[in-house]
Amino acid sequence: AMRNRGVEIYLLPIRNKLDSSLDLKSQLYNLGLTSEHHQMLLLHIHQAVSDDNSTCERLGISQLLHAGSLIAQQVQRKFPIIDAFRYACQDVYIKSRYIQERTQRQRLISIIDEAINVFTKTKYEPSFINIQDLTPAIHNLQSNALLTLAKQQAIIGRSLMKKIEETDSDDDEFTTEFLNRSLCPPFSHSVFIGNEVYNHFLINFLERASVNDFHQRMEMLDEKAANELASDNKTFIGRNLLHMMRCCLSQSPNAGLPWHPAYSPCAFDQQQFDGALKFALICYARIMKCLSITIESDEKSPMISIGKISLIARTKGDHHDLLYAPVIMLFLPIVEYMKKWLNAYLAQVPKDMSYKDYIRLRMGLLALTSFGEQGKVKVPKKYSEKSAHSGERKIDVTQVLKMHYERVIKFIQQTIDESKE
């Protein structure tokens, strides 16, 4: 009955004493009370109510966790934080204990209200270190950590390039199994280099590099090694490196990467910044396989994919007998038009790009990827008017497609408006 009313029951193990403040705050954090200020307020209220001798009852950790759970639930439901604390604490420390005597109730209510009022008037100072107050030694530690991360990425990148040069196997068969044993803890799952790994390294290289660590980063994409590897256009990495050099270095002699040591070791201009972010967008579109559709069909299966339906409708023209909604029949032509526009837009339009614009475009690419994946959704080959289940499935699929169409059209319209400007 208590659980049906939304009450959480906590049964702590025997001999488990949560006496330390760190343990208690960790428990409250796991319940959803993530702010340290709010955790300290609840601990203060719990201690104040426990110290009150009017009820002659000893409170335990279960009441504290119960109050924290109720507060977190009410905050998620958009209750004001002050009201959430007041109502939850009154429910746990007064109502659930069946305190009927008026004087005791008023006393406990005043204790809770007084603690909350002090909370609202007190200026909270976080316990973490302020970055502006760091000493030069701490700043050096931060820089060393960033350089170490960049060096690790460069080492893994060079390992991938060297391994591919040594092997004669096809890129599609080459995995990260040889790297798994060198990681700590060892990584058990292997992925294909050409499909999932190397573009992630390129994006990280383009997004996070800086003028302070360009030497380490350039080791990952050294021009000489890249040109030698790019001479073999049959390899996946070779094609990517060659494309990167053309995008970032061929516009003008000074249009290299923002952290290129030969061009701008200490500064960069907007053109270089645009080039790096633009190529990162291209890599991201490849990783997400944006608007890529794989059409598979099984003649014996009673189901057929949306992509296959649209392909049949386009191939046979007006001579088909398909009875699906237009949003399904026109799916494939719309995807192809969107793909052509996206390629033209990424190659020509984005200028004076900021990180905010870059994030917005990545969100748009994510919407396009989700739209392309709808081509794999399967529906029954033949709908029966007497079958309510089939009718519900058809309506559900068309409604989902319409929702994706609205998101994609909104993004495409934004890019068209930018191209006009």
C-alpha cells in the first residue's frame, strides 16, 4: 500500500551505519538531490528535528532518504524548490509520525521553516576551487593534462596508421583488436577501423586542437606521412587524409589548419577556423551515415520496409498497385534531394562559423540521420480493412514519418535562408 502511494521504502543492511557526511550526501545525490547546497539544507533540517526532545522518538537514516526522494520527485515535477522542501519535510517528519498534539506540530513546523528561511538568506559558496584563483602551478597541471590527452590520441592515431601500412587486409576487415590489450582496463569489444574509429580521431583533432599543443596534434596528421599514405587511394584512411589536405590547405597558401605550425603557430584567422569546423562537420556526417539508406527485402516475409516501398513506387511510376500514404511513397526521392542539398550546403555556404553554429548544424545532421533510418521501418505488405491491428500500424508509421518530416524541413529551411543571405 505504501509503494502504491509512491512511498520509497529503504531497508539498510545490518551493521551498515551511514555516519559520515560524505556517505549521506552520496545517498542523497543518487536520489536526485544533486546540489550540495540542497543536500546540506536537508541534513541540517534532519539534525534539527532529531535534536528536538519533544517527541521522544529517535529518527533514522530512512527518514532522511525518504525526504530526499520526495524532494527530488517534486522538483522534477516543476515544484518550486522552497515548497518542495517544506511539503516533503512536513510529510516525513510530522505527518508520517502521526504527531497529533498541536504544540508539537507547531514546534516542528517552526524548526523546518526556520531552517528554510536561513537557507534562502544565506549566500552559498561552492566547495570546489575557483579557476580564477588557481596558482601558476595548478595552471601548469591543467595544461599538462590536456597535452597528455592530446599525446595519447596522437599515439593511438599513429598506431592505427602503422598497423594498416603493415597489413594487406581490406579496411573493412581491420578492427581495433590489437589495441584492446594495451588499454587499461582492457577493452573487450572490437570495432572496424574504417567504419567507426578513424573519423572520430579526425573530428577530435579538428574540434579540440589549440595553438598550445599543435606539435603533438600534428604528429597525428603529419603532412609527409599523410601524403605518402594518401598516395594509395584504395585505403579508407588514405582517402580521408587526402580529402582533409585538400579541404584545409588548397584554398590559399595561408588557409591551413588554425594551429598549423608553418602558417600560424600563435594565431589563426576566421578562414582557417571555418575550414577546420567545416571539415569536422563532413567527418561527422560520414560517421552518422547521414541520409544513407540500405534497402533490404525478403520476398517471403509479410513485411516490407519504407525504403523498398518508395523504391518500387519510383521504379514503376504510375503502374504500381501500392496503397500507402504519400509520406511513405515519396520517401526515397525526398532523401536523395536532401542529400544533394546537404552536400552543396556544407561545401559552399557556412562562413564565419562559431562553435554555437557548429553545434546547431550537428544537431541538424543528427535529425537528418534519424530521418534516413526511417527507411528501415517495416510495415505489412498488404493492409486489410478488417484488420484493426494493421490499420493502427499504418497510422502510427505515417504519424512518426510526419514528425520526422517536420524536423527535417525546419532544418532545411534554416539552411536555405542562410544560403540566401
